[in-house]
Amino acid sequence: MNTAERLKDLREKYNFSQHGLAKRLDVAPSLISAYERGERMPSPAKLIQLADLYHTTTDYLLCRSNEPGDKSLSLEGLSPIQIKLLREFIDTIK
């Protein structure tokens, strides 16, 4: 799996649309698409934002490690609606 595939996989795992992720990162949706097609690489600052958002490491995103990193918040086993509700709850308490 390469960086582009990892970025797409994590975005889908966290139930973000390209548009929704772009809004969170304050970039154009076309840039997210370019990241996921391997046409562009995130800047160091965006890479850090992505790692923080996905609770992982930049090394994992850059394929320097196969360990995703922080597993303190696992969404595994949750349905898309449960993930959406959890995200809305977290946004409410921020």
C-alpha cells in the first residue's frame, strides 16, 4: 500500500467525503483527490494535520512504518451512522 492508498483508506475508514475532509483541512476537494490519486503529496503541515486527524503517525502515512500508531480511538466495528454520531458528539463537546 502506498501513501495515496493509505490516505484514501483512512478517509473512508473515518467516513469522510473528499469534500468534508477538504473543508477540515481548508483546502480544495480537488487537492484531496490529487493526494489519493498519487498526483500530489501533502505538505509537511498538511501531513501532520492528517496524521492527527486519523490518530496515526506521519511515518505510517509516508509508508515508513506499517504500524498505524495511536490505537486509543478505534472505530473498528462501528457502523457508518455510529461513526457519524460519534463525530457529531465530539464536535459538540469541543
